[in-house]
Amino acid sequence: MNAVSRKVSGRRRSSGLANEIASRSVRERILAAAVQLLIEKGVARTTTLQVQHAADVSRGALLHHFPTHAQLLSATVEELVRRNEQSVHESLARLQGTEGVVERAIRALSVAAAQPAYMAELELWAIARADSQLRASLLQAERRARKEQERVLGLLFAPMEKHPSLPAVISTTTEFIRGLALSGVLSSPVRRQKAVSHWIGIVKSILEQAK
């Protein structure tokens, strides 16, 4: 390869890299707009048109990265999971004075589950019930996010990792937290806290009996 050819090839590589960075930037802007709309306005008002306007991109750019509404919504899961994880850590830091691994973990999860990002993810699940395309896309996105979720739960309950009943406790606590988050839309914070306290007592009893 002569000097001219190398120069042309280098320019092409530089141009390709610049295009890739620009494309990634557009995709991230679209996703950021979609996540924000989901959290603030809900699924019903997170339309492709609204996202396009909020991200300030062309229709073609949006469809290039997310050909369907279902793909756009499911792509937000990774960011929602990241925000949920951050909420868990922040809640855990505020609960450092709370006695016992079980109580700290469950209360941290319950506080995080009341945050907008968690509710937005649950709303996606609910809408997917009657939308087969969204459900299929969402299942794939949630499978990819599962490792992160399991890692966070593992950290919360790490001091009890060898307890034989821990896997069942984590599984049922996860389901409890989801139900609590949904019922919390209509129930009072006082009722929510009572439910959390009751569940902590039940889990402690289960763990004690299984020793």
C-alpha cells in the first residue's frame, strides 16, 4: 500500500469512527428521552412521536435505531434497572443504622420500589400483558438485565449467602416487593410500612426455623 492509499484508508477509518460515535450519540439521546417520558408521563404518553420531539431527532433517525415502538420501550429497561440499582444502594446507605441484614435489605428494596424508575418498569410489564410484540421484546430485555438484578440482591443478602432458605427468601421477597409497589399506587404509606414490617417478621421466622 503506497502513501496515498494509506492516507485515503486512514480518512475512511476516521470517517467511519466519527459516524459510529455520532450514531451512538443519537441512540443515547433517544433512549434518554424515552426513559424520562416513561418516568414522568407513563407508557401511554411515551409515543414514538413524543420521544422524537423530546430527543430532537428526525423520524428517520428514530426508526433507524428503533424500528418499532415495542423495541424502543424495551430498550429503556437497562437504564431503568440501572436507576433502580442506584436507588437500592442509596436506600441501603440511609439504613446503615438499622439492625439486621434482613431488615436492612427488605427496607432498602421497598424504598427503591417506590421510586419512579421502578414503577415505570412495572408499568411496562402491565402494558405487555395485552401487547404480544412488547411482551416478546420485554422478555429479551429483562433476561439481559437479570444478571444485574441478581447481583444486587446477592449483595444485599451477602452475609446470609450460605443459609439454605436464602434462595427462596430472595425469590418471594422480590415478588412481595413488586406487589407492594403496585398496591402502593392506591394505598397509604402507613399501610405500606406495616406490610413491610410484617414481611420482615415472616422472613426472620422462616430463616430462624430453617437453621
